[in-house]
Amino acid sequence: MSAKTRGNARPLVLASASRYRRSLLERLELDFEVVVAAIDETPLAGESPAATALRLSEAKARAVAARRPGVLVIGSDQVADLDGKHVGKPGGHEAAIAQLKALSGRTVTFHTGVALCDADSGRCRRTLVDVVSTFRVLAEGEIEDYLRRERPYDCAGAVRSEQLGIVLFERIASDDPTALIGLPLIALVDLLRAEGVDVLARA
């Protein structure tokens, strides 16, 4: 995919291997390139889930910007927060079962950070969008059926909300519905505008 951005001379790069973020960014109908940011995503000692999401979103963007002069780089990260504790990607079936059992009937905040870095100036704008989500009480059989059908092992909290995962919730509250999927587009458009990128400009 070409990296030239409508309404802006600088190419746009998404610093993410996530197919979900790529799909979301495609909604803006901007040309962009995908470059994976290889960084350590381990939370720092004593770091809150919100701080982790914000720090990693910027770290991903800066890691790619350091290798790609002349571009604008988007970085994003999401961390689920249960009572102040990090809930990450399960990575496998047993871990996903344990996560969903812990989340059953509970209210969880998904913190999604997004950053936009100018590779040439080093300027990096960033923001955090929260999604407060209340899970239904989930029976063991429901958890098993969901995981068997969806296999959401690469999603924070084992939740793929844009598909079958939506049935796990009793209530979702956020200013940006795309944040739960992994890239808050409303917030991103604000960051792009601040950098002079007009999303609605004709090619």
C-alpha cells in the first residue's frame, strides 16, 4: 500500500503488526504503509495499565520513526485494566479461559493509547481513550464455546469485540467506539489534523 497521505506531503506509516488496527485505519481511506515496531511491551514496575498503554503507543511510533525519515508514524497500544491490574493478550487457550473467568460479571477499563510522531522533528502527539466495559456473568460452557469459535488469543482480555466477543458484554461506554477494537479513530483524526493532514481532502 502506498504511504503517500492525502492532504499532506509526508507519507503515513502504521507502526503495528495488528490486522485489526490496519483494518480500522483503512476506514479513513488514507494511503499508508505498515511497518512493525519491534519493542519490549513488558509493563514497567509500578506502572499503571493506562500509563503502559500511553507509553507503548509512543514507543512504537518512535521506534519506527527512528528508521524512517520524512514520515508521520501512528503507534497504538491497548491494555485492559481490572482493579488496577494489567490484563494483556492471553496467547493461548488456558490463559484465555482464566482471563474470561476473572472478567466475568466485572467492569473493566480498556485503555487505548494512540500516538502520532513526526520522524523529522521528533514531535510526538499522543492521547488516551478509555472504554469502560461491563461483562455479563459467563458460564464455563459459554467461555469454551466463545473461545473455540473465535480464538481471540491475540486480543487483550481475549476479547474480539468487533466480532462474536460483543456477546460477552452487558454494557460498553466510551467516547470513541473504535477504541475497543484497538485504534481510536476519532482521537487519531484530531492528531492528524494537528499535523496538517486533512482526512477529507480530495486526492
